[in-house]
Amino acid sequence: MNTETDVLVLGGAGVDTIVYVPELPLPYADSYMVRPGIETRAGQTGDFVALGVSALGLRTHHLDMIGDDHAGDLVRALHKDRGIALTEVPLPGGTKRAVNLVGPDGRRLSLYDDSRSREADRLPPATVRALAATSRHAHVSITYPCAFALPELREAGVTISTDLHNWDGADTYHEAFAHEADIVFLSTTALTDTERTMRRISERGRAGAIVATAGAEGAYLLADGELSHIPAVTPPGPVVDSNGAGDAFAAGYLFGRLTGEPPRRCALYGAVAGAHACTVPATRAESIGRDDLLARVAECEAAA
């Protein structure tokens, strides 16, 4: 295969409005004065994975549906500024948006605008096949059109990863992503039995590695039938924002995977990248670089 791209990211492009609030949950009041100021910037899950793997030196291409609107212009500008190839398909409902409330401890509450999707939204199969044919790996966001792209990716022979985010282990919408991916990321937030959910994904799908992130408690890795705990990594600065931490973890893990590291070391890469992301305000789209990642991983291994 003649590869031009290390990681093809599908879906997850959009714009977030960031609001820092005095506490979460936020008690009812007629109004709040908030600081820092409210800001709108490009960057949702697919954008942040693309930024993360690109910052680590992997050749990256992003494919998604984007609206002909100001929000879409922000997404296009972000990719142009960071030198990340972007193939866009028109999104009639407009570019995806969310409002993220961030508390003083860095926790986030995301209000996702679900009105942008249409039943007919699709990523053109020919475009998916053409990009997959020159890619080593595809990371698939769980946004609606991406489910229909999974057969083309599988037929192209690329390895696939996905992030189920706060899946509860039962919602059937997530199953196609969970069962078609070779690497599955998810959060423990909504799970009642993390190990059982991870093993069910393994038994029903094709994933060789499943990672459940648990915030300050670290993460859990299921690989080769063995479940292990990945300790949390101490952030290199104050925790200000958890926005994008899961995407950074996925990017770090994929960097390890595509450079030939075993699953547990890939998870350490992810933990270091995720910890770094928690020190970056959500109003900035900033990812850890390769040199910093490798240096911090070496420090963690020396300390262990």
C-alpha cells in the first residue's frame, strides 16, 4: 500500500463555545458574571484527535461534513493554520456546535447541539475509499454519517479506532462503532460495570485493545484478554480544563501504536498526553509535541 497518511480522522469537526462557571452543577440564577470571558473556537473530538496526532509528527488527514457558515470557516481556518489536510463535504444543517461549561476544578458539562444532523447525511463512499486506500489507520468519530463509512474502511484494510465517549454500555447506536474497531476508547463515566462492558466489546467485536479512561483514577486496558490498570499521570501544571483530555489520550495511544509500541506503553503515551491536555484551557487548541511526550514518558518509566 502506498500510504500518504498515517491517521485518517473521520467526523467530529465542529465549534465549541467555552464558558467558565463558578461551580458544577450550576445552581439556578437569573444571571452569572463569568471570567475569563466567553469564547467560541473551532475544535471538537475529531479536530482534537487530528491536532493531537499531527503534533506528534504523524501525517494526518481529516474528513467530515462541514457547513457553509461562520462556524465552518473557523474549522477550515484551524486546519489551515495547523497544516492539517481537510476534505470537507457540505453539511446542509450547518457546522456542528456545542456549549461547554467548565468548573473551577476543570470538570466539563457539554451541551451538544443535536439539530445539525439530517437523515440523509453521508460521507461519499468513493471519497472514503480513496482516502482510506492511502492511509495506515482510520480514527472514526461516532457522529452519525461515520457509521455508514465503516464498511468502506474495513474493505480498504486499514486498522480502525473509535471513541465511544460516555457510552452506557447499552445504547445500540454505539455498537456498530464498538464492534468494527480494532482499538476502542471509552469513558467509565456512565458504566456500571467497566470490566464487563470491555469484555463484551472484545467478545462481540474485533477489538484487540480496549481502553476505558477514568479521569484522575487512570485508565483500564484490556489487551490479549488481560485487564490491567494504567495509573494516572501527574499533570505538568495545574488542572484547568478536562476538555479534550480523552481525545489527547487517544492521540497519544495511536502514536504509540503506529510507532510499534506494545499496548501498555501505548496507554502510557495516552495517559501522558491526556494529563498535558488538562493543563491547557479549552479556549486554546494546543497539543503535546513528540519530544515532550517522549521525555515525560521516560520520566514516568524512570520513576516506576
